Amino acid sequence: MKVLIAGGSGFIGRHLVGSLVKDGHEVVALSRGGQPKPPPPGARFVTWDARSPNGDWANELSGAQAVINLAGASIGSRRWTRRRMEELISSRLSATTALAQALERTPADRRPFVLVNASGIDYYGDRGDEVITDDGAPGDSFLARLSQQWEAAAQKAEPLGVRVVRIRTAMVFGREALAFRLLTLPFRLFAGGPLGNGRQWFTWIHVDDINAVAPDVRREGEVAKEIGRVLHRPAFVPAPAFILRLALGAQSQLLLHGRRATPAKAQGLGYRFKFGGLREALEDVTARR
């Protein structure tokens, strides 16, 4: 099967490229920055302009069976200035719109059958102790609105006869994942502990299970203790909520917002998680290799 991946040079994209190639699929990875390093046999990197449906990259859609859209500026790598927040939204909407327009130009009998579009668990906003499933109502935080707009842009491919699948992922655990490295850095420096009051629910997913959220959802304070145990570091230095809000502004929602989301649909379909437990996922990602 031929699979096109927009955002194929990022952390999740690189992992998917390798996994799909290993399973015998032909992979074309679209990257705005060109080819970061030689792809594995069976994969090709193609440069694209994520702001326009024009270019040779659009020809790759013809005959592909699936498109995976991961394209968008990194959420946590830079401070959220007003300009950066606009970029977080525009980078996702422009890339997704370009894909939808290119799909429209592709002959109907040559279009991919499915568009798998990334989104975020933040779609639901900050929901306290409410149990959230796939059908939960959207939230009203910045990230919730970003996710809703991103999904709406992807839905424009449905009238073209392309099935649209939205993947609302939680924080991804992986050795090279920036968010995970930032999460564990204070513990490695013997300064780790709960964020805020530690009672917000913490959702996560191992990169080998990249679908939505893992079933082992815990309060953030419990996650901090588990990280400390796995890294053999103390976990009692708190980061007060007011300090995080003063230092990070709106970006503090990445640390202080929570939702008790469950992978009900994935489990109902019989999906078996490779790393469904928090402890085993942490041990795998932090193990020396």
C-alpha cells in the first residue's frame, strides 16, 4: 500500500515511516525542510510547500491508498507569544487546506481512500474529573479551539469521498520526543515533583501505540511519583500553579489542564496496547540502549 505522510520528518512522522516500511508499505514523506537524513529502503522524502496545493508533491496523491497528516509547528518548543500562537494555528490550517485542495484536484478514481488527520486530546479542554470518551463535547481553551479548527479543515475532504479519521493524541512518550524530555528533565536534575496541585488527570501514549490515549490514565501527582521511581530520583519538589502561570502565561495549560480521557473506541475495536501501563511505558522509554 502506498501511504503519503505530511510532516514525515518530525518525531512521530519518522517513527511512522519506519514502522510502515517495516510492514512492507511504500511511503512518501512530505517535509518542508527537505530530507533530514537518508530514509529507509521503501521510503522517499519529497519537499512540499504546505501553504499551496501546487507542486510535484501533489502528484504523489494519485494512486496512494492513505494520507496521514501530522503537519504543524511544534506546540511546546517555543514560548507562546501572540505571533507564535497564530503560527501554531496557521501552520496546521494551511497544510491541511493544501492537502484537501490537492485531493480535490486528484482524479476521483485515483484518490486515497482515507485521510488520517492528527489532532490533540486538548480538543476537550480542561474537564476536571469528568470521564471523556471520543464523543465528548469540545472545550474552549486555546488548544481546544486549535484542535477544533484543525479537524474542521480536514473534514473538507469528506465530500470528495475520502474517509476522514481524526486522531486526538495525548502526550507522546518516546526517547526523542521533546515534550517527554522536558517532562522528565526536572527529575533528572533532582528537582521533579507535581505540577500545580497534581490533581489534574494526565493522559499519555507510547509512540509505538500512537492512536489516542493509553488506558492507564492517572492524576499528575501520581505520574510524577512514577517518573521519580523509574528514574530513581525524588519527586517532591512542587511547581505551584501560580508560578507556572506567571512564567508561561497561556502556555501553562500544557501543564495544568487535564482530562480523564479513555480509549473506549480503540478498546471496543479490540486494539491491544503494546504499552498500556504507565510504569512499563516509562521503563521502555528511559531504558539505556
